[in-house]
Amino acid sequence: MSLLWPVFKREFKSYFATPLAFVFIVIFLFAMGAFTFYLGHFYDNGVADLSVFFGYHPWLYLFLVPALAMRLWAEERRSGTMELLLTLPIPLWATVLGKFLAAWAFAGLALILTFPIWITVNYLGSPDNGVILASYIGSFLMAGAYLSIGACVSSATSNQVIAFIISVVACFLFTISGAPLVLDAFRSWAPLPLVEAVSSFSFLMHFSAITSGVIDLRDVIFFFSLIGLFLYANMLIVDLRKSG
Amino acid sequence: MIEIQNLTKRFGPVAAVSDLSLTIRPGEVLGFLGPNGAGKSTTMKMATGYLAPDQGTVRICGHDIVSDTIAAQQRLGYLPEGAPAYGEMTPREFLHFIAGVRNLKGAAARTATERAIAGAELKAVLDQPIETLSKGFRRRVGLAQAILHDPEVLVLDEPTDGLDPNQKHAVRGLIRGMAKDKTIVISTHLLEEVEAICTRAVIIDQGRIVADATPAELAARSANGRLDEVFRQLTTRDTAMTGAAA
């Protein structure tokens, strides 16, 4: 466990070593604001809650989170540091988890920096802060799930652009798996339980359940098991590629 | 102590390393020689746990690199080919990270880091990002990383590549100074380096050992007593054969 910390710390700091952290946070906050106020007509709605704001999170994460995750492993491969990292006496699970947690913590930081909108809505009216807190937690969990997909894809390639594009597509499928676009493709041939299973993978469904203000244990378990699954796949891919 | 037994690695139809066995004992400095593509780096990658062998075993101080990876890697210092390091970090931060990963804390970490910095002569560039350093300094950062925890076994892939003659001399001095109680393997293209610091020279070609002796014994095999002559004889014959077959 003690070896997870140096891996985490190095990875987290590396975001700030380049303008990446700054660019990411600025664009994240700007896009959040633009979506909420212009596309979402935050003021015109005349309701003091943040449902509009949180409603755009899945769509923003769809592009921004893969951008955060694409470098996690692809860059190590490209620069050759993968060989250094894998010959240091760190258990593979600690490397995988440490990297993931660093990216997740960074995403969490960006999310926390959206606090002015929470202040705004509290200034304008009296929103249900319990719902807002639940939504923030849900959003953070969902970001983790997107990140685990991105990390897993990144471990399979040394090309960050490929990692980004494949992650976006994979994340998109998970986001909308409850929508007709995906379900119709299954409905024609698959048995009903499978169709229902596919639709239950929908991030949108689990996220909107949480943003309604109820943190249902099932939704939390969904996101955590998805993270666990993809990080496990991440480990297997790294291990598999050792065999050349 | 490094025990390599029947090590084999194929990349597609090409056998990069085939049935290679080699035991290196403490106190030995083994020079690993061979033309480009002979399988030197592949052997080192397998010995350090980066690549999984197709067949055969590697044991580092008795610990199997595949089944007991962490214990083996704890006893190992490794300078990979090209001395990779995190470019955005300074040598100080990088060595601090390595010390953390090597489970060194507080005073022990400080002593170890200072010793590695002194050994690799890094004082002048401690706070410059590694990506801005010259090739020679980068190589020395990699070397400092490998010796930081004072390991029993050192595997160095081309430790003096890109260094100027003075730096080469210094690094050879460093390796010679550590040789007494450690098991050291270095790969190199420089035959004079083998004569300068190695107690044993192993030449491999197409993944097989073609010579294993002291540098002096090897040199004595040629008419003019030069190591490069022997190297050419042993490694071009196979190349010529491959050429004929193709």
C-alpha cells in the first residue's frame, strides 16, 4: 500500500508540470459555464437548482475525461518510461490504482472549482443543497467511471490520439446505452434480459438517478464495479503486453 | 547472483533469444557484447521483469523474476536502454520518487540519494528538468536511479553511450568501485570498455552465446591479440550465413 503513494504523487504532479492542468481546468470551467447559462438558459428557468448544470456533465465528460486519461499509459510507452516503471518493485495493482487515483483526484479538483455556481444559486434563491451535494458525488463517481475506461484504453496503445478517440467512442456507448440508438440494435435479435442488461449500463440513467437527490446504493455500486472492472482489464492488458 | 536458464524469446518467427543459459556471480562484472539485434537488450528486459520469457527462467539472488517479481526487482538496479526518465521532473524530484518507490524514508532516503548524486556526478544539474539535459547527463540520471538503493545486482544497458571520454572514465570508475561485492552486467558496443572494467566477456549473436571467457582470453584467440578481431570473427560468420540463406 505504501508504494501507491509515490506513484500517485508523481502522476498527480505531472499534470501540473505542463500547461495541461491549467488548460484543462480553464476549458472545463468555461464550458460548464457556457453550457449552463447559454444552452441551459439557467436564468430564464427561474428555478434555483443546478439540475441544468449537472445535466451537461455527462456530455462534457465524454470529451474532457478521455483527454485526461489518454496520457496515463500511452505516454509511458511512447517515452520508454514504461520499462523503468515496470522494472521498479511496485506491484502492478498499485501502479494501476495509483495512476487512476491521481487522474481521478485531478478531475475532482476541476469539479470542486465549479463552486462559484453553487454560490450563485444559493445567492439567487434557496436550493436544496442536499440534492446538489448528491449530484456532485454522482458526477465525481461518473467521472471515475469514464476515467477507468480511458485508462484501460490508454494502456493498450502508445498513441495518445488513438487512445483519445477510442475512449470517446467507448464512453459514448456507455453514456447512451439506455437510448433507442443502442437498444434498437440489440432488440432485433437479443433476448429481453440482455437488452435490459445493456440498458442498465447507461451512465445517464444511473447519474440522473443520483442527481434527483437520492444516492441509491445500487447506483454507487454500479459506478464502483465498473471502475473495478476496467482497472482490472487495465492490469491484464499491461501484464499481457509483457509477453511481447 | 543472476541465474539464467534456457531463456528463449521469440518475436513472431524470429527468435531474439534462444536457449540462453548464463550464471553471473557476485564480484563479476560481465560485459555483454554482440552486434545490434543480437538479443542483448531483450535478454536484459527479461532478466529485469519487463518482458516475459517464452521459455526458461531467470533468478535474481534466488528469486524467480516471473513468480517472485517484486522480491527479485527489489534486489535489482536497472538502467534500461536509452536511460528513460520522466522528462518533466528534475533529477532531484526523480531520485526522490525512486527513493519512495524503493521504500527508503527519511534519513535513509537522504543518504542514498546523496550517494547516488555524488556517484553519478549530478550536482550541477539537480534542479533542471531532465528533458532539458544533455544526453550524457540523462544517462547519468538513469545510472543514479539504478544505484540509488545500493542493489546486489546491477543490470546496465549501455551505461556509457553518449558520454564524452571524461564522463566515460568517471562512470567506469564508478562501476569498478562497486564491483567487489555486486553482480554487474553491462551491455556495450565498446570493446575497450570490456577490457577496461569487465572480468568476463560474453558475446552473443542471434540470441545464442558464441563466446564466454575473460577479455584477455578472448583477445588471445585472435592472431593480433585484439578483442575487436575476435568479435568480428565470431559474429560476422553467422551474418554471412544468413545472407547466403536469404
